[in-house]
Amino acid sequence: MKIFKKIALRITCFILAHVCNSVYAQNPSQIDVLTTEQGLPFRDITSITQDATGAMWFGTDIGLVRYNGYNFKVYNSDKKNPFYIEEELITGELVYDKTTNELWYLANERLFKLQLSTDKVIAYNSTHNIKGSVLRILKATDGSIWIMSDDFLSVENGKAKQYLQKLTNEKFEVRASIKRPKYAYSRLVEDKKGNILWSAPNGSLKFDCEGNLLNTFQLSNYTWHFADLNFTVSFFNSNNIHYFFPRKELGIFTFDEKKLTKKRIFKGDDQFYYAIEDHQKQLWFASSKKLYRMNFKGEFVDYTKQLISRFEYSKINYLFIDANKLLWVATDNGLFKIQIIEELFKTLFTSKNKGWGNTMRGIFEDKYGTVFAKCESENKLIYKTKNGIIDTLQIKLDSVSRDASKYKSNFYVLDDKKRNVFTIGDNLLKINLKDGTTKSYPQFNYNISLKGENTLIKLKNGKILLGQSLNRLLLFNPETETSKLIFKNPKAEYNIADFRYFKESKTDSVLWIGTQNDGVLKIHLSGRLIKQYKTDSKPSVSRNLILVMEEDIDGSLWVGTYAGGLNHISADGNTVKKYTKTEGLPDNNIVGILTDKEQNLWISTYNGISKFNKKTKTFQNFYDEDGLSNNEFNYSSFYKSNAGDFYFGGMNGLNTFRPKDILKKSNPPRLHLSSINRYNSKDKKNFNTDYSQTKLTTLKISPYDQYFEVRWMMPSYFQNNKNTYSTKLEGFEDRWFHQGNASFIRYNQLPAGNYVLKVKGKDSRGVESATILSIPITVQQVFYKKWWFISIIIFLIIVLFYAIFIYRLEQVFAMEKLRTKIASDLHDDVGSMLSGLAMQTELLETNANDADKFKLQKIATISRNAISQMRDLVWSIDSRRQSTNDLVERMRELSEDLLLSKEITFQLETDTIKYPNRELSPQIKQNLFLIFKEAITNIIRHSNANHVIISIVNCKKGSHFNIKDNGKNIGDCNSTGLGLSNMKMRTKQIKGKLKITKDAGFYIQIYLPFNL
């Protein structure tokens, strides 16, 4: 019986080893494509190279194609094309010279050189000593350019030769020549010592770097269309091993140039044409249709089926490895891009089924280091020992209990001795890890859910926590098999159920609970709800369905949600930071979180695994192309072993790794400015400037540019549709904006000023670009807002105001001259006439009778009054008497003339005058004087006063002009004159206020809104 058991065990192990692929199973390099469906202008690619900016160049039958990951730039013989080249049928290799930034290419068997910075093409011909057609070109390690030429079309029949020529001082010197046979097959390759091997139709000729013949090899001869040939394609690896691909024997051989011996290393029915070595020292060989990889052990892997599964082709034309270690395979139907990476992840318990295979759940480890995992699809508990033995633990359950455990037994916890494991099926189960025997605890049926998930956890004190609601939450002691409820007297609001995940806090007796519908709970094991975080709480979480939690060393909590991304609850519980796909997560469904020694978070999702750097707040993502068995991972399926291995279970087995191995520094991609497009509304033109080959110091934007668009490139071509970018315009924006996969940004009518556009990127893995692309931008101001224009306008306005001021000043001076002239004329002419009239009247009066005397006296009086009125008028308009003192003196003169003659004394108080020499405007001077004269006249006529007080008093914001006599109260005086009305009118004209009191004589008060 023991023999049969051993045989059965071996058969079981054999079956499992094939059904569940080993952890060390080879994960093939992943393949991406570039075809006409992705925008490739022409499907048949014959050659490839890469320039210093990282842009790819493809040779085709319709010209050269430049590709930067997003856009294609075609050089062809269409004269309407701004990128015109004379010949477009590319017939040979593309050679890029980094020192001169020039691209050499063969078109229609002619040699050309394209200057990438100017797009200028130089044709090489007989003037450069080229002998006929150019069939091959090679750039040696020392930078020298070699060509193989053929003069078959330019010489007489039978005299044709083939030449090996080297470029020296812009002339191609002939270093060797051979007679041309019927078929002109040829290749040029360089070995690692800098020697040139010319594979010619009649054998392989080896030359040193100066063109001196070192040796001739006859590697393989064969007959081709009745012609004997010895042409063989050769290749040298980094160890200078000579590989060749014979036409007759087929397969792959190595050749010892010293011993002149050859050895077959690969037997096949294919003629190989191309070979290349990657950074892992693996060799890739291509026949017309097949692609093989040879590892350092000499083992060959055929990739042909993987290529054909992506798209059909009939011929491989070229192999090329770019700066990011990506293998490009050129075919007659497009391009393959093969990512050559080290195997980052190892897989365990996987099946050969594509897509979903062995779906995994709970993972744990016994005391011997054996790793167990629940295979949900097979309803088995599979394990792998330290010795690599894979088997299934036969759990002894009846069929009903077994079926119940299929979708419920997702969490497993060990007892202290790690000999038994507890899980939940139709009730709490204890499973013996040695023989699979089980023990059931039906008394806890009340505490578990028959429909939902049942989570459980082992606490630091050794007790097991289980239960599906707060009022059913209990602690189970595995040693004594006793239990107690945590919430003994639960409140109605504590009836929260459907728990999805438990996480014990580093704080004693504190537990975090993730729920189905009620967010995150923080409870104390004494039976107290401390805090709850929901979508409607403050602070809030992004979703109420919680799948996983991980407490940080500072007491904060990382929360994985269903469709809500990653949430970070601060240690004080006052803030919640949310991370989603916008911030770089591969998916918003978080099902597992583990922390490594560097405090990075490793997060499993529905679409790959992500490493989150908490310091830089950046995500680095990993997918099936990095070695994962499947991109979709499962809830409750993650584990960190005692040895430091991380396990994440998904839809096809487990993926295991050590973070320190994954965190090897990747080659970060570099960002380059590609082009700038702008539309000028003034010229009504669109301007597109290519900056891929020229350096931009400052981008100057015209004020008439309605918009400008900046494009950039990041030469990371594997799954470049997953490349993401963020931008920030310093001087306009204060934070980074996620642009997704868009490699451009447009700004419309930015305000004038200086800015700096900053761009950063991440490749498909989440590796950040090596540097941040910074583009200084100056948006020019429209001319009428520029300082010089504004200065001119201000100057012109000042000049205009000055001219107006001078004009008005001249008018004032002219008016003053006129007033002075009028005053002088009135005084001299009219005054003398009136005085003469008065004097003549008085002379006539002496000889007149009594009746005439009265009339003559009246005429004399009128003449005297006219003289007085005229004197007042002349004084008021005379510009030579404009000051306050002049006004006061005139009032004194008038008072003496009018009051003293009537035996009325007066007192003129002017001590408070502030500005005696200030010039008064004619209007103010005239109105004040006439008001004063009218007041004095009224006093003389209507008051029996014998004393008058005249005062000018200045106050803070104006002045008071007062005239008061000591006459008696005479009531209303009947006067038909307009004296009082005129006084009011004149006061209003100078914006003053008039107040007249007739009690005990006249008291006239005038308030002036200015000081005198």
C-alpha cells in the first residue's frame, strides 16, 4: 500500500507541475506593434535607425519616415511636400552620425546625407569618387563611413567591379576591389576589434580599419541559378564570436577565424539574414519569416507564433534595438516592438489556460515555510514546500461543507504553533495542515454570514476576531476554545454589518474594520465605536465599499476601495487624501496592500500591481508584460512571507517577488520638445515650427497669436499609449495638471508676461522621465499697451495740456491787458468828460436863476455820481489791483468817502487775513466790493446808525465777511431798489452764503468757502 501511495503522490506532483506552472516558468517578452492601423504611412519597412533625440527613422519604398511616438514625418519625392528628397526608394541601411547629427541613406542605390537640423540633403556621386551604384553602407565604431559600390551599370560588359570605399575628406577612397560576378550579393559588418568584414559573392574578406586586407574566408559555397557563389551573411557578438548563416547548410554556425573551423549551433530549415545582441547578452536571429532568441546558455526560443498572433507578415526585413532596449522587428506588413526585460515576477500555481486560470484567494505560510493558497476555481488548498514540491492538501469535509467553503473560505489564520489553520465555511473551521482533518464550531453560525464575505484576523494576543456585524463581533481563544462578544450591550446605531476586512492597529486594543456599505470603522475592543469614515462624513472617503487596509508607522491608514482608488486617512483623522487613476494608479479597484522595508506600498488591483512611493507620491505600475500571470488580482489574496517574499494572487495563480529585486533602477525616458504650432489672427496663418532638431531658448508669442500649441515627445515606444504626462505653466498655474496620454497642450490668448511651461512624463510602467522639460515662454504685449507707447501718449497729453494752459494763460494776459486798457481809457477819457461836465454845470449855476439852479445842481450831482460809479467800475476791472489788500484799501476809501461825510464812524477789522497778497479773481473781487458798497449804501439810507463795524474773519474751511451798524430797529424798509436781491445774487455767484439781520440796525453776514 505504501508503494501505491508513493506512486500516486508522484503522479499527483507530476500533474500539478504541468497543470500549475512552476514559479520559475519562463515568461516570454511582450510584443507591441506599429502598423498602418496605428498610423504607419507605409507597411513595408526595410531599415531602421534612431537619432539623438530618440526619434525613430524608417526606410520604406515611399521614402524616409520619422516617428516620435505620436506623429509621422514623411520625406519623399513629392515636390509639394516641404520635406522633399530627390529619391524615395530606400534600398539599404540607414546610418545615423551622432557627431554631426546627419542621417546617411541609400535610395535607388544612390548615397545621400540628410542634415537633420536643416532638412538639407546632400547627394554623393562620381564627384565624390563613388564608383557607380552604392549597395551597402556601414558606420564603424571609430566613426568612419564605409560603402560598397558597384559599377556594373557604367562600364563595359565583363569589366564590372565591386569596390570597398572609405570616406576621407568628403571623398570616398577605394580601399579594395573585386571582379563583379553575375550576382552582386554583399554585406558589410564590423567585428569588435574594429575590423571590416566584406561578405562578397565569392567569399568573405576581412580588412583592418585602414582597409588593409587581413584574411579571406570561404565559409560556404553553393549554386544559385547555375552560378557558384560563396556569399554568406555574418555577425559578431560582443565577445567577438563570428556567427554566419550558410545558404547551403542552413541554420546558424560559429566560425573560429584562427583555427578556420566552423560549428553548427542551431539546425533548421531556414536561411537566416539578420542578427542582433540585446543588453542581456542574448542573441536574436531572423530568417525571412522566423524570429529566434538564444540565451546565454545557448537555448533557442521561437517567437514566430507570438509575432504572427499579433499580425500576419511574409518577410522580416531588419532588426534594431533602440536606446530604451526595445527590439524593433521590421517586416513587410509593419513593425513589432519586443520588450527585452529581465523577468521581474515569478509565478506559482498558474495554469496553461489563457485568460482566467487558477483563481486564487487566501494565502498563508506554516512553520516550515510551506506556502498555502486557496485555489477558488478548483476549490483546493494548494501548497509549495521550501523544496519546491507542489501538492494539494486533502481537506476532510463532507460535500455540503466543501461546497460551502468554495466561495466563503477566503481568509486563513494560523494558531500559535502554526500546525492548524482557521477559516470560515458554513461555520468556523479548524484544519490540520498535516492530514487535512477538520473541526467545526457550529456555535458560531450566528456570528457569520451565509451570503456575504466572512473576514477574520488573528490579533497580537493570539485571539481570533470574527463576526459580520458589530453586535455579533466576538473574540475566540483557539487554546481554550472560548469566546466573548465585544459589544455586550450594543446600541441601535451600532448595528453595522457586512464586514469585508479587519486590520489590527498598532495602538493597543484598537481595530480598523472595512465594510460593504458603511465605510471604515475604528473601534476599541472594549466595545466602543471611536470613529466612522463614510462618503458623507467629514472627512470623507471616496467609496463606502472597503476591500483592504494597511496602517502606516505614523498611525495613519491606507484604505483600498472598490472603484474609489486609494485613500489615506491622516494619523489625527482630520484629513483624507485620495489617489486614483488620475494620479497614476493602474486601476481604481484596490484589493491588496503590502509595505516593504523602504516603506513603499505594493498595491494589487484589477489591472496590475503598483508600487507607491510615499515620499514622492508617485506610482510605478507593472503588468503582464513585466511577468505577471494576469493583470487582474483578487480580494483577500496577498501575503508577505517570513523570508520577505511578497505574494499576490489573481485570476491565474500567484505572483511572487522580492521588492529589492523589482526596484532595480530603470532607464528613465527623456522628454524632448517636438514642435510648436500657433495661429496668427493678424496674418490669418497657421505657423508650425519643428524643434526636434533645434534648441529653443525662449518661445515668443505675438499678441496677435490666438493660440499656441506645444508638442513634445518621450522616446519610450513600448505601449506608448500608456505613457502619461503632467504640465504646469509657472506664472499662470500653481499646480500640476494631468494630461493623460496627450503629448501636447494648447493655450488660448494668454495674458502678456513671462512664463515657464514644465512637462514631466511617465512611461507605461510608471517610470518618471529623467528630467522635467522646461520651456520659457514670453507672451508679447500688444503695442498700445507697451510702456513706450503709453509713455508717448502720456507725453502727448502733457504737451496738449501744456499748450492749452499756455493758450489760456495768454488769453488771461490778453484779457488783463484789455481790462487795464479799458480801465485806463474810462478813467482818462470818460472820467475827464464827466468831471468837465460837472465843473461846467457848477459855473453855469453861479449865473443861473433859481429855477435853473435846481436843474443845474441835479445835473452836477448826477455827474458826480457817475464819476463815482465809473471809478468803482474802473477799479473792479483793473487787473493791476487784484490782491486782497487792494480790496481792503478800496473798501476803506469808500467807507471814508460815504460814511464820514454822513458823520458815521467805522471800524475795519482785517487782522485775521491769511493771504493779503493773494490775487483774487475778477469775479470775486468785483462781487465782494459791490456787495460791500450796497451794504454801506443801505446803512446810510435806511439806518440812523453813527458807527459801523466791518470785519473779515478766517476760519478753518472758509471765511466770514461781516458788516454791522448800531442803528435802531426800523422794521422793514420800503425800498423799490434791487439792492438786497443783487447782494444775494452776487453772493451765490461766488458760492457763498448770505444772512441779513435787521434787528437793531443792519447785520450782514457773508460766509465764503475760501480764505482771504
